[in-house]
Amino acid sequence: MASLRAHTFVVLPLHNEAAQSEQICDALKKACRKFPGTFFMVVDDGSTDGTAAAGGKGRVVRLAFARAKHDFLIFMDGDLAYSFDHLKPMIAALKKADVVIGSRSMAPQPQGGLPARRAFLGWAFNRLACLVFGFDYPDTQAGLKGFTQAAARQIFSRQKLNDFAFDAELLYLAKKRNLKVVQIPAEVSGTHTYKTSQVKLLKDSLRCLMDFCLVRWWSWTGAYNLP
């Protein structure tokens, strides 16, 4: 417990989660008691249901991290897809690495895993990201990622994307900066409900391909100021 005290900043981006607000608040209260001194921030990433105003996951995480002075900076899906029990192994891993990412492929998943449509989209996106960016992670998209203070400064001062593909951009920037990235098992909460309506296969696939092209363009033109 002491290893978490006063060292960790956790951001939870929310998107159209007004219906779950009470459940999320209850979970946060328990987390605050379990991890005293850890600072939790809930941010809105462009909800249209009254959760808040406008943003984009990449943008709100970037802004939230901008002034954080904690040793470890973490973002987790605000819809409670992953329990706060992941914080302890994530902090332990960050003591030995620069970046830690959750991987659903490393843990048994409840409810038989992702719905088929989401599973296919995630697999295709992940394979494309690995091909385009030259890394090899079985799961780039789990909403569970952590950074040391130094690594966050190097990555988020350069990160540009606001939408779905920003996780892959983070890993590309970590690779280009020669940062050590490790993976931990990420188990989706048994009560989590997948919102398949938010994922439009063709539209999102085309948008992600465009985002990947942008990342490579920014890298090639020097916009990232990479070595």
C-alpha cells in the first residue's frame, strides 16, 4: 500500500457514461480508500449524453497529464472496464520500465471475451498498427496504460492524435524514443458491458488508417522532433 502513496496520478476518461455515474462514483470512493494518497481525475472525452462538453480521449489525457508532477501517470477506461486492482501490478512494473500497457491477451476474460464484431475489429486494428509502426504487441488498445514521469514528458509533449488510434501513436513514440515498454495482464471486469454501437466497423477502420498515415507523415516531416 505504501508504494502507491502520493506517487500516482490516475486519469479516467469518460464517454457517454451518465447512466453509470453513480456506479463510477462508488468505485472511485472505494479506490480512494484502498489507495490513499493516489490522485484520481475523471475527465470527459467528448460525450453527447450530458457527461460533459467536448474533447477526445487523446486530447483529454494529454491535457490532464500536462501539469501532473507525480512519479507515475496512468490512464484507465472511465467506464470501469478494468478494476482498480490493476494499479498495484502496474506500479510495480513502472518501477522497472518506462511504459506499462495492459494486455487482454495475457489474461482470461469473463463472458467469453469480446463480442465477435469487436474482436475482429480489434485484431485487424492491432495487426495493422504493428505492421505500420514496426512493433509487436498483441493488444495495443486496452484502456490501461502507465508511464513514469520522465516517459510521459517525452511522449505526451509530442503526441497529437485525439481519437481511437492515439494508443498506437503512444507506443510508436515510445519506440522512437527507445523507451522500455512492458505488458501486464488486463482482465476486463465481469460486469462490463461492451457498447458495440459506438464502434462502426467501416468508418472507424478508415479513420484509423488515416490516423496511421498522419503519424508516419508527422514522423517523416519532423513534426514529432524525434531522434
